Amino acid sequence: MMNNRKAGTEDRHEERDADTGSLQTLYHPPSDMTTSGYRPNGNGKRKMVCLDVDGTLVDHDGHMHDEVREAARDVVAAGHHVLIATGRSLGATLPIIQLIGLEEGYSVSSNGGVTLRLSAALEDGFEVIDRRTFDPAPALRALRHRLPNAKYAVEDDQGRFLSTERFQDMSFGVVAEGVTFEEMMRSSATRLVVFSTDSSAEEFGEAVESIGLQGVTYSVGWSAWLDIAAAGVSKASGLEALRDRLGVHIDDTVAVGDGRNDIEMLAWAGRGVAMGQAPPEVMRVADEVTGHVEENGAAAVLRSLLD
């Protein structure tokens, strides 16, 4: 497998990405943030451990098994940099962060579109430090022409969800607001979700490929589900920015995931692990394959970091 690898005072500002045109809010932490509270494990290496949620930490009913939760908490307690890296939006990511006892550090939601800093010193325990936005109108126009009966939802730059046809999903983390298609096209998006009830995942994927979406990053899920982010934005892009900030060598990064939106992350990581139920194209980019989510495959990977 080939990996794509990049060789004290708080500061915050906004700038527009030269390549993607997306707006980002940048935050530079105090110089001691990368070392505070670290208790080295047996080999003294502090890993950056990046964990998908659905199909990895939780099963397809959204339940986290005790074995997985305890293993994740033990890795957090050992002092590793543990990060959630999920397609879920902020509101649906926070409960997972709490379940594994993660109080300090970072996490990535909305497939890399939103980056969080976690700290007990913050009033809410977290803050958004990076949000990548894009204009969803071109993609929406193209998709509506090819998929007129699909349901659409946009996560906007305020963290709200705007949707058509009362479209609601657990991954939104908030109750979606019903709007017209025209209102949705005028929004500034962090995440665009498309769901079709009229086609199989394969048919849906073929339809999306035929559209030839430009200027965005997208992935088709297990069902007829499409996640779209700003061009160049993925879990891997968000994690790479954090890896550089934390000063972790790429060889000390570990990522675990099961979906097509995890492909870039697994290819990026020094140790990319696919879940046992992952599609073949996901397994191909991974360094190894662990057990199925129902076999607590993520727990086996996490326990290996404690040896």
C-alpha cells in the first residue's frame, strides 16, 4: 500500500484556502498542549489514534459494545492522542466523544469539514476551530436533474441542517429545518447529504458518477447515500492538519474505519486498519483487516496499542 505522507500563545484567524476556495477558521494552541497529561506506554511512543464511528466504534444499530468502550477509554488513559474522525455532524459526534472519556484533544466531524478542540477549560467542553465551507448550488442543480426524487440536506456554516421532504438522520445531530430547494442552494455548506429511496447503492453510485461532480469531494455510502464536502476536504485532510499541529510522525498514526469515506484516512495513516465488514475497495487501501464490528474488531486494534 502506498501512503500519501507529508514530511505558547493562542492565535485564531480566518483565511480562504488557495486551492479549494473554502473558508477556514484556524486556531494555534499554546505550545504545551501537545504534551500535557501524557503518560507514555511501554515503548514510549505516543500514537495518534483516529477512529471512525459508525461500523467501527458502534454497530449498525448505533450501539457501542462494552469491550470497545473500555478499550477506547484505556487508550485515552494511556495518554495517546485519540481522535474521533467521522462523517457525523457535530451534535452526533459529541456523545461518542463522551462515551470514550475523551476530554482533551481534537476530533474531526462532517468528513473533515469541521474540526473540534476539546478542553475541560472551555465552557461547553469543546469549540469549533476549523470549518470548511463551499457553495452547494452547482452540485445541487446537477444532482436534482439526475436524481429528482432524492432527499437533500445541507449542514450550513452555523451547524444547522436545512432539508427537503422532512429529511432527518441520526448523523445530523440536530433536528433538520425544512426549507425550499432554492433556500438550500443559497446556503454556505459544510456538508451536503443526498439520499435516494428509488435505487440500490450500486445504481445510485453509477448515477452519481455519471453526473461528474466538480469542485467538491464526495463518497457514496453503504446505501444510496451521498456525502459531499468542499473540494479536497476529507477525514484525511482534517487529520493531517492535526497531525502537524500535534507533532506526531506519520509512522505513529493509526486509523480504523469501515466505509468508503474512510479510504483516504486509511491510506494516509501509518497503520490503516479496515473493519471486517468493509467493502473490498476499503480493505485494499488498508495495511490490515480486523474483525467485524459485531466481533468488536476495533477493540482488538485498540488493545494492541497497550502492549
